[in-house]
Amino acid sequence: MQSCKLGEDNLIKVFSANVIPAIIAMVINGAQPIIDGLFLGKFAGLNAMASVNIVGPFMQIIYAISFIVCTGAISLIGRSLGSGSDDKARCVFRTSCVFITAVSLLVTIFGGIFSVNIAKLLKATDILVADSAMYIFVISFFAPIICNMYLTGFTTRVIGKPNQYLYGAVASLLSNVLLDYLFIGVANLGVMGAALATGISYFIALCVCSIPLLRKSNAINFFKGKINFKLMPPVIANGSSEAVVCGSNAISVFLFNSALLNIAGEAGVAAFTIINYIATFGTLAMFGISDGINAIISYNYGAHKMKRVRNTYLSALIINIVIGLIVFLIVYFAGDKLIAMFSKDPVGDAAVIQMAYHGAKIYAIAFFMIGFNIVGSGFFTAIGGALSSVLIAASRGLVWIIVGVKTFPLFIGIDGVWWTFPFAEVCTIVLTAILFAIFLIKLKKGKTNQKSALSENN
């Protein structure tokens, strides 16, 4: 069976085969809003780009549904395959497909009916509300497609097809660039064109990712397995950290937008939008590594191959630290040039560009620590440690973000918004280290108890 390669092949080969495509695919898929932002900034202006950032929390709802089910399902599927429970793994996948489609259809209905209300709830100003509502309305109809694209793409990794998700991501990227140019640059559809381009590109990716799952010969496919909703509670519980990540992102974007509107108006939101776009590339690469090791760790943890689990984790951690250093250097020394790419009038938008560059240099400090926390959360998700994963995600994305954004601006103004990010990551590193120490103590204790039981039996 192909999935057994996760536990038997050379670990360097398995790691590179799973992680490299995961990084590239995650960056590409996560870059879809950034591509929209580039085209909107160039052809429709910074306000159009800011309106898309305003609806970020709504997009996080769609991503939350996707990643809760996907991450939890892949962890359970991997551990089931690793322990030889193939039938259970198939049932988990099929049930997850039905569940994620049903829930995402609710988002379609809700977003389609209440798009204007949602935009106003997210603090869209009179200047931004029409475009924000339009983006919500259009993208809502693609929610089931987006969710199922991630589920099928993630599942292909655990059946030994890690490149399939990458192929889907590449197809999505190329189609999004082409459609953004046609819809925004040529047809002048603005925000509506951006939403259509993103949605259609996800549909193309879904078609590509589904190909291996149409073959009955693969361990997991669309045809085998029973629908058993009793399997969903452990899936949702284990994927709950992803809900916290997405929910935290939604809340933090809302808080930052609100703070910046009060301090610097629409220009502040535009500056934050640009910073967010640039930082996203670095964090997506790190999340790609975290996602890429999920199948490896969950499978080998289920098979009780702890040395492979440990080496996989350490490799991912080292790579994330290197990525963080590279992102910091790029932002610090070339951030102004990257930021100018998002403006159709760099001279007229000079104040916004300078504001964004100053903020980006502060934000970039967080990249020295982000990798440790992201991989830590992903590790605990892979082994079924839902609570630890949730605590890390909530700490870095919500708890300390709220403390920082509500406190720092009172003393140092807009710089307090930017310093919130490094502050949250530093606090979370302490928590992550404590949780790992507890895990290692329990692991050592478990081995000791096992040895004692064996001695008594002998």
C-alpha cells in the first residue's frame, strides 16, 4: 500500500517528497488574495484593495471550516492507516466530504443573503462597504468548492500522492492570474472580478486534486467507506486548533482594522493590508511545512516509530527558523520596493507606502519566533494532542494579540499596533516550550510504565 512509504522509506526522501510540495502549494493557495490585491491596487486603487482586506474575517470562516475538517481528518486517517485500520480511514474521509459540504453550504446561504450586513459588521466605511459586500456575495457561492479543494488536496498526501495538491495549486495560480487580468484589468469588473477569479481558480484546483481519489485502487477514494457521523467529533476536536488559527486571524484583522481606522483612517488599513500580504508569504511557507509533516508524523506516531516522529519535527523546526531569518532580511532591506508594487501611484501613495514600510520592519521581528510556534501547534495536531495545539494557536493568534492591540497603541500610537505581533510570538514561545516539556515527561513516563509491565509479565 502506498501510504506505508510514510513509515518505511528513507526519512529524508519522505520528508522532501511531502514537505516541499506542501510549502509551494500552501504559498500558492494562500497567495490568491494577494494576487487579487496586486491587481486591484494597480487597476482599481488602494481603497478597492483595502475593501478586500476588510472582508478577511469572513474568508477566515471558510478557511476555518476547511482546515478544521481537513487537518483533523488527515491526522485521524494517517494514524488509522499507520495502525492498519484502513476501513476506518476510508470512513473518515467519506464522512468528512459530506460534512464539509453541508457546513460550507450554510456559509453560501448566509453570505449571499447578508453580504451588506456582514460588511458593515466588519467595520467597512461608507467608502469601502459596497466593494466589501460585493466580494462577500460572490465568494460565498464558492465556499463548498474551496472547502472540498483543501480536503481532497490534503488527503492525496496520505495516500502517497503529495505532488497532486501542488499540481492543483499551480493550476489555480495560473488561472487566477489570467482571470484577474481579464476581469479586473480588461473587463474593469473591480472587486467582483477579483472574487470571480479566485473562486474559479479554486474550482480548477479541486478538479485537479480529485483525480487520484477517483481511482478505486488507491487506499482512500470517493467510492469506499461508509458515512458515519460518530467519527466527526474526534476529527473536529483534533482540527480545532485550525479553527482557533482562523478565528484568531479573523478577530485580529478586525481589531487591527478598527484600531488603524481610528488612528490613521483608510490609509492605515491600506498600510496594514500591504504588510499583511508581504508577511503572508513567510507564514504560509511555515504553515506549509507544518501541513507537510502532518501525514508523516501522524502515520509514524500511529505505528509507534517515535524516532521518525522526532527527526521529522526537528527538521521542520530548523527549516522554519531559516525561513524566518530570510523573511526578516528581505522585509528589512527591500520592504519598501515590495510595498510599492501594490500601488498604481507610488508617488501619490508615498505616505501610505512609508507607513507600511515602517510597520513591516517592526512586524518582521516576529519571524524569528513564528516558526517555532507554528510547527509546535502542527506537531500536537498530528499526534492527536488537540488541547496543546489549541492553546498554542490561541496564545499567538488571539490572547496576546488582544492584549497588545488594546494596550500598546495607548502609549506609542500606531507603532503599538505593529509591536503587537512580536510581543504575541514571544509570549507563545514560552507556552510552547512548557507544553513540549510536559509531552516529553509523559512520553518518558509511558515508556517506563511499559517496561515495568513487561518485567512483571516475565
